[in-house]
Amino acid sequence: MHAMTTTDEPRALLRALFDAAVARAQPAQVIQRFLPPPPRGRTLVVGAGKAGGAMAAALDALWPRDAPLSGLVVTRYGHVPAALRERPGRIEVVEASHPVPDDAGQRAAQRIAALTQGLSADDLVLCLISGGGSALLSLPAPGLTLEDKQRINQALLASGAAIDEMNCVRKHLSAIKGGRLAAGCAPARVVTLLISDVPGDDPSIIASGPTVPDATTCADALRILARYDIAIPPAARAGLDSGAFETPKPGDPRFVGHEVHLIATPQQSLEAAAALARERGLDAHILSDEIEGESREVGRVHAAIARAVARRGAPFARPCVILSGGETTVTVKARPAGVPAGRGGRATEFLLGAALALQGEPGVHLLAADTDGIDGVEDNAGAIVTPTTLARAAGLGMTAAEFLDRNDAYNFFKPLGDLVVTGPTFTNVNDFRALLIV
């Protein structure tokens, strides 16, 4: 059995597990076996997502130099790999805002939609889609403005709505999502390469499914907006009420012959981390790759499992690593007037909930991070909790419950030196959580 001899080892091991999970989802490692042969006509590459730059670079490097290749992919600000900045390839990569769309994203979506016009049956469209594409590929439905979409998007993000609910609304208020991008490519063949960041890996949910048919309806979108009490402008209400904003459905002939490939998934990344843990002599257990729910509550549940292992050796024997993925949510509490909003994302809020539940349980160490390298809109991927976290915070005059109450987990972990900062990873298979019980 691998022996852990220093206090630094748990941190180093947790970080190594996260790095292994991210490495498994790198486009350059996984894209080659999914590439079709060049067509008789031309090959157009379009796409959107946090992995867009890395996917475009990997595809360009592998595509025959004598085969025509062009296109446009949009990624998040700061998510273009340095090598691609220095030497742009055949596929143009532009940057836009995430998680709230901006004008740059709208311009990119307009250009992508225009590129798909006039294609022939001899042409091939390679669509590179990864998490974040929903906000980055923003083309409002007729009668709506970018400002309308931004307002609705911000309300959805703060509501606690699940990702599939948010994307149902986004699809029906878009002129490019929910299969509309692929429908616009007809009669060309479309091959979609996906990096999944959603629980269940449903291609129609990843980036709001711009190239796959959509089984949800305008009525579903209206119910979700009502459930979370989200106001929408009259043009949106009219388009949804009348069905004018309905998306292409399964069975639509425009999708015949299209292919969709998941090239990287959360489960694969969790398995890569588990394999590394076993190499280090630890038993590894994957709870699930599709855990959803309120971040702090999911943190408490994970803490309860870790505590049971630490105290009773059940349901797993110690030492071991417990892994999970998925996409939790943070419901942001209303702030009194003049009180600044807290800082943090899903990972750090999960960890603060877990730390409070663990109360310094000996032998339990946790890492939670977003595999894209950005937790929410901050500069960290996530953070680490150790048995001394709450005591060290108290020594600095910080009370964990107060920081959690104001959704301010980032400012709790930063003074402790426990943030995990990686910078953009150029991929995205969503939340990664590792519990080490020694």
C-alpha cells in the first residue's frame, strides 16, 4: 500500500487526480479517431465552447494539408491556447463572453450562420461543440435583442434552475441553437464532435444542442420560466405562446446522415483519476458522473459519506479516494442594498458546505474544481479542504457559515492559500470532486 508520510502529500495527490482528469479530456488526445475522411467538396468547421480553440487546433493539425479546410469557432475570452495565438491555423478562432453572452458572441454566431449558407451535398461541416457554447453562440430569435437574452440568462443563472432547464429556454429564444445550426447546413453532411459538460451526456443539452434535434417544446420553456418567476419581453412571450419559436424535432429529414460523437465525457475523466489513485495504491470509487443539486447541499452529502468512511470504514474501507462529477447549482441569495455580492462558484460553495459538515474530521481531504479551470467567473478552478481548514480560518477571524450565507466562498479560501489556480485548461467536462480519506 502506498504510504502517505507528509502533510503535503494529500494536497499533491488531490491535485494530481484533478490534472489526470483534465488531461483525459484534452482535444489533442481524443479527437483523431472521430475524424471522417475529407469529402469530395469542401470542409467547413464551425463551433463554440470553452474547448473550441483547442479543438480547432487539434483538428487543423490532423487534417490533410492538401484538403481544403476553413471555418470559424468561438471560445471564451482567454481560452485560446498560446500556440494558436502565435500561429493561427486554417480555422479562425474568436473570443466572446461566458456565462452571459455579449456582442462579440452575437457577431460570431451571425458569421457562423452565414458561413453555412450555399453548401452542397458534396460538402462536409465539422461542428466542434463543448461546454459554454450556449452563451458563446448567441443569436437571438426574431424580435429579441442581445440585451433581452442577457437579462433572461442572468435570471436563469441566479434562479437555481438545472442546466437542462436553462438550455430548454435558451434553445427556444435562439435562432441558432436547438438544431437550427445543422438545419441551416442542409444539404451538406454534418459531423458533430462533442466534449460533454452535462450530466447524462445528452447531445441535445450540451451547448443547447445547435446541431441536434430538440425534443423540448415552447410550452416546456414557458413552464420553466413560470416555475422560476422569470420575466420575459412581449416578443419572447408571443413567439413562445404562438409556437413560432419552435425548434426542429427528432425525425426532421434535414438531420438524415448526420453523425454525433462524444469525444470526451465526465465519466472518462473520473476513470482516469481513479486509475491514477489505484496506481498510487489507493482504492478508488466513482459515485456518479452526473450529480446535480444545490452545491452546498451536495457538499454536505459528500461530507457525510466521507465521515462514515473515516469513522466506520463503510461504505468503503480507508484509505481510499471517492470521486464524483456532474453540475451542481448555486442559488444566489438576494443582497441588501449597498452590500456587495459574494464571490465564488459551484466548486468553492460545495467545499464550504462540506467543510462545515465535516467540522475538521481527521484524515479527510477534499478537492473540488471545474475542469475548465474557471470556477464561475473567478480566476480559480476550485479549492482544497483539509482537516485544519476551519481552525485556520478561525485564526484569521473568519467564520465559514457567514461566508457561505453570503455566497462568498472565494474570499473564504483565498486568505487560507487553499484556492486551486490552473488558468484555462482548454477543455471542459464539468465539475470534478475528489475526497481522500486516509
